[in-house]
Amino acid sequence: MEPTALSLDADRLRTAARDVLDLAEALRPFSDVDLGAALPGSALARTVPPDPRALAADTVRWAQRTEAAADRMTDADAAAAVRLRP
């Protein structure tokens, strides 16, 4: 069966979620670093929660949910999502 553009979008979404999981794993050794204190005044310092481990955990949960959603995505779901894009 030939992949459709919609199924390729789901594949890209799944790949992006895996990339986020890989990044979170790569950053694990640095999880005790307070990114807000390390980068004072930066946009990251204003948006990162005080506990970088919480940010890493949130990122992993987001990536897992995104990957699971991509796995469940049907062509009709993808078509609806495409229509909602600005």
C-alpha cells in the first residue's frame, strides 16, 4: 500500500516524539542543573519551572502522549488536523 501524505504526517509526528524522548534522555545527566539560574534573563529562564527534572518529566510525558496519538491517528483524523492548520 502506497503511503499517503497524511500517513507521512503521522510518521513525522511519531519521529518528532521519539526525538524529544531521545533529547530528554540525553539531558538526564544535567537534570540537576538549574537552567533558570544558569541562563538568567533568557526566555528559557522565564519559562522553565524551578525544577528542571519536572520539565524533563513533562517533556517525556508529552512525547509519549504525542507518539501514542500518532499511533492511533487515522487518515480521517489527520485530514481534520490538516484542515485546522492556520
